[in-house]
Amino acid sequence: MTENLKNVAPVEDFDWAAYAEGDPYSKENREKLTESYDNTLSKISDKEVVTGIVTSMNKREVVVNIGYKSDGVVSMNEFRYNPDLKIGDEVEVYIESQEDKKGQLILSHKKARASRSWDRVNAALENNEIIKGYIKCRTKGGMIVDVFGIEAFLPGSQIDVKPIRDYDLFVDKTMEFKVVKINPEYKNVVVSHKALIEEELEQQKKEIISKLEKGQVLEGVVKNITSYGVFVDLGGVDGLVHITDLSWGRIQHPEEVVQLDDKINVVILDFDNEKKRIALGLKQLTPHPWDALSETLKVGDIVKGKVVVIADYGAFVEIAPGVEGLIHVSEMSWTQHLHSAQDFMTVGEEVEAVILTLDRDERKMSLGVKQLKPDPWESIEIKYPVGSTHTATVRNFTNFGAFVEIEEGVEGLIHISDLSWTKKIKHPSEVTEIGAPIEVQVLDIDKENRRLSLGHKQLEENPWDVFETIFTVGSIHEGTIVEMLDKGAVISLPYGVEGFATPKHLVKEDNSQAQVEEKLEFKVIEFNKDAKRIIVSHSRIHEDISGEDSRRRGKRSGKREGGSEVSAAVPVMEKTTLGDIEELAALKEKLDNQKVEAFKKEAAKAEAKAEAAKAVEAEQAESADAPETEQEEGTDEAKA
């Protein structure tokens, strides 16, 4: 044994230090072993994207083997877009660091997807590829979708072919999409889920429309409701039920008949293969209400109904579901005054009416409301006899008069000439206004044409009977020029009376022409009671004739033109004295109060005046040959 040991040659490079530590490998052997081991591992570098295999996963982490000496750990949040991830799936990861402080391999799946996302998104758009995306949250007008690590926009209109009422139902869901638009400048991507559905529906539509027939009854689901109708899903293709085809009766909105998601039966009214439009009907599945209308219903019957529509020309009343009649505005009241239907009725009001016409073939009916009240013109002579006075309401003006209403259905006309005894009225608005009450007297009745002739001035005594005794021919009164016309001037005389003077009678003593607003004395040269006309002159007062001859001529003119007892009752004077003015003022007060007794007393006074005038004339006749001074004194006495 000892001899054998002597024959063993010592190892020259034996590492005694490693041997002492228990390491059987020399430094060179260890380097060779390390190199050979490294060759069995994948060569990786930081900031590189590689493919790995999922070896393990839980709710928080995913372990990925990339063929390196250690496995990497990736957060489960980075795989939210792929709920179907399982062990053994290949995934792309981004190497952030081969070793951290703890010697751990740091990987990121999100960065790996982002580094290649734009290339994949562009490829998906070009190839019309279907991709998966994770809906992260909702935003204004749509949703935010995670596609290859890029935040893409999903418009609300592109989520489904049906209108979406609650976007929150799609949050945290993974769905298939198509890339429909990319904006490289702003890094915007728009995706659509609806595009996938439409491709399938397009094929279904072609098959469904090819089998459609008019009159065919189908079952559908109410998909959308608008103000003009209802869209119904017939199993891949939509049809429209117009609001007029929902019910035989009138409705304001389709929601009165159907609601969203209701299953209803509809009939096909028409369809267009090219435009893929289908017109549907709902009311056509029930019999028409006119067909079920009672056979005993006839003209003259009284029916009840509800006002459903109002127009200016009348109101439509529904007496049964789907059965309507028209009440024309002329059949709402006996009044002849123009009205709108809104003045008599409101929508929703319950009314009673009489059937005026009934056409079952045309399905038309006319109704009347005024027929339920007695016609006021049947007893017009009894209720409003000629000469009776009433209070009416002014309804309308015309250039020739005013239309007034005594009661509903009884209207009449006050002619412009019957508004005032004294004033020349150019328009009724000078006396009254629309809507104001006015006292009237019935002058004439035309029952056949439903017309009343009314008067307003007839409620007062005719003052022209008294004016005839005041404004006698030759009498002088103070007047004011109120208006200049082409043919003369209008003169305002006492008691509100107006006279007329031609231009030649407006020449003043200095040969100048009288002007508007001038106060002058005027002499009456013509009085026409029937025509209510007074012609006056200012020039006649200062004619180039002696005072005596002028007075004598005035006396003779007064006797010749006013030979009646009335003209003799008022003496011819050069001008109105103070006593006359006071007496006329009292007379005006009596006229305004319209007292008959006052006129009687005034007549007695007029007779006394006539007697006094005769006495004065007798005295003047006796002193006709007296000197001029004595004549003037006699005249003064007569005036006194």
C-alpha cells in the first residue's frame, strides 16, 4: 500500500484552497462548466420583446417562462383583455431588467403589446381583421377600449345595431371589434362592434325580405320609439309602424299604444327590396270601428264625444274609438261674427252634439252644437221688436258703420249716419270702440237674411227740431273755423253744430281770407233740417250796404224765407246778444238731459218771443219815417 502511494505522481495544478473549502472543481473546470451551462440558456438582453410560455397563474400574477435561468412574473391586470388566458399559452413580454436587486427577472406584457401595437392595428385595418379588445370605461358619446395596449374609441352608435340605453353594462367586458378608422397624426383609433353584426344581419335581411309578402302577419319586438312611429325588429330586419297605423283612433305619441321591448304582431303593408324598407301596420289587425258603428245611429241623433283635434275651421270629436265627426266653426254658435274653434272648445273636452250628416261609405260625419240651443231668430220680432232699446257689444268696425251683438247669434249694424244727430262721423271709432257696450234701438228687422238695422242717435230727441228755431236764416252767431276744404270751410257753431261756408263767404272786411282757428261772426244764409245742413257767411255781415238797408233787407229776407210761424218766432238780429247766449245755454242743458218737459217749456217761451217780435215790428213800422236817430233808438229798444 505504501509502495503504491510512492509511485503516484502529484498533480501540479491541484487547487488546495478549493479542496480545503470542499469544492472539487478547479477554476478552469468551473469556467468550462459555467460556459457549457450558459449555452443551454436563451440569450436575452434588456429592452427586448420575446415570446414566453405561461407556466403558472393566479388571481394576481402570471408566471412566464422565456427560457432564461429564471421565470418572470407579470401582473394579471395586464391580461384583462384576454379572459381566456390559460397555462401553456404563448405571450409576448418586454424585458425590463434581467435581474433586479433580488435577482428577479422583470417582464411586462403591456409594454410588449404597446411596442408592436401600431403595426398590428394598421395590419388589422388593412386586412379587415377581427380583433379582441377590453372595454375599460365609458366616456362621452361612447366607450374606451384597450386594443393591443392602445386606448381606442368605440362610439355609442357602433356598439350594437340596437340603440344602447345603458353603456355601463359593457364596461369590463372583452368583445370582438373591427378597426374602422386610424388617425396617425393624433394617434386615434376608432373601432366598431356593430360592423361585425351588420355583416351577419345583411345576409339575414336578404333572406327575410325575399320571403316577405304583403298582408303577411309577423311577430316582432319594439326596438325604438320616435314621435312619428315605432321601429320593430322582425328577427334581423327592421320595419316601421307609422303613428297613423298604430291605432284607428287619434294618438299624440306612440307610447300610448306600445312600449320598448314589447312583442307585438304586425302586418306587412309594403316593402322595398332595393332600399330594404318595410312598412308595417298594427291597427289593420283589428276591424275598422266604422264597421262596428250602430246601425240605428242616424241624422238628428244626439251623441257624446271627446274633442281630439282643434283647427281654425272646426273641431274633430271622437264619439267612439276610431269614429270621429267634424264640428265646423259655423255649427258651434248661432252668432254670425267670425270666430275660431279655439274660442268655443279645448282638446280633451267632453261635448254633446247633433249628427248633421252621416256617410258610412265615405266614413264621414258632420256634427253641430248650436242646434242644441233654440235659434234666437225664430222669435226675433217678439224679443226685439222695432223701436225697442237694448244694450249691445261692439264686435267689428267698417267704414260704413259698426257691427254689434245684442246676444249670441243676434247681431246688427249701426250705420255711420245713425251714430250722432249733430256730428259728421267719418269712422265709428270716433264714437265707440271694439268690445265696448253701446245702447241701440231696433230700426228694422230682416228675418230672412238674419239682419238687424240698429240706431244709436235715435235714443235721443232730434235736436234739429230745436235748431230750426235757433239757426234761422239771417241770424248771426259766433263760430270757429275748424277745417279748411277745397270747396270751403267747416265752421263750429254753438251747441256742437257744424256749418259750412264757401270761400267767397270767408272774405273779411279788409278783403283778407279767414284762416283756421279764427273766431268770427257768421250769418245763416241756408238751413236744411232734412239734410242737416247749415250754410253760413261772414262776408254778408260787412257788405257795402248801409246799416239801415242791410237791416231792412234782413227783415224782408227773414219774412220771405221763414214765413212760417217758427221763423216768425225768432226776430232777425245783427248778432247774438248776451241774453240770447244765456238762454241758448239753458236750452242746450235741456237737450242734453233729453227731457220732454223742457222742450214744452221752450216752446212756450218761443211763442212769447213771437208775440214780442210782432209788437216790435209794429213799432218799427210806425217809426219808419222818423229820423235816423229815432230809428236807431227804436231798434235798440227792439233788441232790448
